[in-house]
Amino acid sequence: MNNLCKNLKFPRFARNSIRNIVGLNNNNNNNNNNTSTLEPLPQRELIRVHGAEVTPFLQGLVTQDVSRLQEPSGPASIYSLFLNRAGRLMFDTIIYRTNDKDTYLVECDRDASSDFRRHLRTYRVRKHIDIDTVDDEYVPWVLFNDGQQKDTEARMASSKQKAKDLFIASDPRIGSLGIRILAPSDMSDAQLATTLWRNHEVIAVNPDIEKNYKLLRYKQGIGEGIEELPPGKCFPLEANADYLNGVSFNKGCYVGQELTARVHHSGVIRKRYMPIRFTAPIRSDMTVKSVSGASLGRVLGHAQNHGVALLRIEPVLNSAQQLVLDGDRCFAERPHWWPQQATTKRGMAAVNIE
């Protein structure tokens, strides 16, 4: 652990932890505005990418600008996508900086970990880059307040405790997705509680069926992982990468950049991921249709009466069409974090890239 901390500790995370630390109380009063949910993310895995050429190496593969992580006032993490040569999404990731400028931690879907590492090694060529999992060293957690994130962060700011051996950073996509915590894999939830929550400024509880990270994402309309963002099946702008701080249009070339840039500069894509609400349990057919039978998109993930779906924006949000799924009514919603022009008629003058 000592060597690990020496190599990977985030000094700026530690300094910034005074705004990211909360108190723990086992009180299960979920109606309290101060209540936050703490949840492990077993479907996410951390990959260590290390080498003298690691920044230009990743810069040529991802949609976001990795060099921002090297700036003195730069972010602690970035959301970024890896694309194939046809510009389709392959892997969604969060890239974390460390105190070693030649080392990054990359969070990816656990089920895609082997393919992701193989993808990285394919482009490594003769570069001196080491790629390995740190699954036995660090694991990701999430802390969120389900709509009260700004209030949670304000309360966190008053804490004077330091989060030893923990990496802490706000989710780089949108604030309501909470805070990522990278904790040693041998740290139990009780130990994590002891380390983090001392001043009882915010009540933290375990996830339940009504309040958990997956449901939070679905209510926001944000896909994550290979089940919801199937490799090679959608484009980065369909996955809202431009709205989620996941793509830079000012950086240099990267794999899949040409089509992404062309779509961005020529018009807005016709389909995007968005939240969907059901009036009946989903059975087998995941296709969203109009009452006349026209296919409008597909549900990629669901929990209870919420889900995330890739839908055609114009007929779904800019018309009075009713939506049905398995013969039952469903409702698509415009994410609150979309920019205002996202659903205007002008914004629908999309480029056909199918």
C-alpha cells in the first residue's frame, strides 16, 4: 500500500478533499435533504496507463483533451470516449490524473476491460507504455445526493478532515452524477466511512431500490458501459458526449475524429440518448414506437419505471406523437442539462450519417 500511495496519490485531490468530504450517519432517513447515497461501482474497473509518452498516446485516441489534466489549474478527471476508425463509440471512460505526470488511471466498464486493454495495446506500437489493471489495488465508489448535489458540495466544503489514501473528484460529466471516490480495494465500507465521514455534515446511506446510481443515471438519460453504449453501434454525439464535457473540438486529430468534427460543424445529429419513463413493466420488445407503428428508437437500459433510450429527437420531442413500448404508453423527457438549442427546429437540421 505504501508503494501504491507513493506512486498514485493525487496531491491536488488531497488538497481539494476539504470540499469533497462529508459525515456519515447510519440514520436511514432518506427524506432528509442532507442525505447522500454512497455506493460501490462493481461494474467499473480501473486501468493504469503509464509511460513517458502517455499523454500524446492517449491524446491520439480519445475525444477529450488529455493535456488539460497536466495544467496547474486543470481538472482532476475528464470524461472521454474511445472511438473506432469509423467514428463509432467503443469505450466510455473517466480518466484521472495522478501526481506522476506519466501515469493516468482510466475507469472503464469491467466487462469491457480485456477488450479495452487490447485496444490500447493495438495503438501502442513502439511506444514505451505500460497498460495494466489496478483492480486489486483501487476500486471506484460514487457519492450522490439525487438532485441536491450543489447543497452537498457546499456542506462538504466546511470539512477539515483529509481523505488519506483516497482519490476524490466530482464527476466530470454533470454535477448531479455526484462524486467519484477511488478507494483501496481492501478497504471495507466501514473503513471508508471511518476515513471519510467524521463531522456528520451530511448523512450517507447505502443505496436501495428507490435510490441508487443506475436509477440516478436513467433519470438523467445518461448511458454508461457496453450494455447501454454497445461498442460500434452509436456515435459520440448520439451519446451526448458534446453535452457531457466528453469531446473537444479544438484538440488535434484522434481516432474517429474526422466524422465527429464533420457532424459537429455541419449540423446536429438526429438521435440522442435521453431518459424515458414507463407506465408498465418492460417485457421483451425494447423498441419505442409511435401509435402508428413507426420505430422511434430503442431502450438500452431500464430499472423500475425509468430507463435510458436512444431516440429520434424530432418526432419524439418536437411533435405531439404518443410513444408506446410493448403496447403500453411511455414518455420521453428532455434532459435538464441539455443546452436550450438542442431541440429547436434549426438544431434538427441533422446530417445523415447512417
